[in-house]
Amino acid sequence: MVFQSVVSKTDSVVNRRKKIGSCLNRFYYYGLILGQTMNTFSDIVEEADKLTLEEQETFIEILQKRVSETKRNKLIKKALESSEEFGKGHKLTSSIDDIMKEIAS
């Protein structure tokens, strides 16, 4: 019974991702047909309004994960750069407040 529940939830997630992928492909296709590209924020928001509620929720999840990944990659890049600089003997000192401000930005 538990296995069926997990399979059912997995199938639901897969179907949601297929739907959102289909919608995004449709947006891209229509843009090509019309000779346009969606390049403004308002265009994207307007197109997202055409999605079902479930598709909008999936779209939001995808965007949130991408934003988190981008922030994580920036933090990793800064940490590696700092480590390199420290290894070269370039020592920079900062207060904890400065470091926290840098992380938050």
C-alpha cells in the first residue's frame, strides 16, 4: 500500500513536469510562429496566467529551485575565489557584519 502511494505521488510529479514542459514548449513554439520572442517580464507573467493552477505551482517550484541553485553557485564561486586569494597570500580581513552583508547580497 505504501509503495502504491509513493508510485502514485511520483507519477503525479512526473505528469506535472510533463504538463509544464508542454506549456513552456507551446509558449516557445507560438513565439517562433509569430516571429516574436518573450523577452519582457510582463510577457512571461501574461503567459503564466494562461497556465492551470497546478501548472503555475509547478512553474513556481521550478523557478524557486533555479534561483536557489544560482545563489548557491555564486556563493560557491566566491568561496573558491576567496580560498585562492588566501592561498596566494592575499589576506583580507572583514567584520562578521560585512561578511553577512556579502552573503545576503
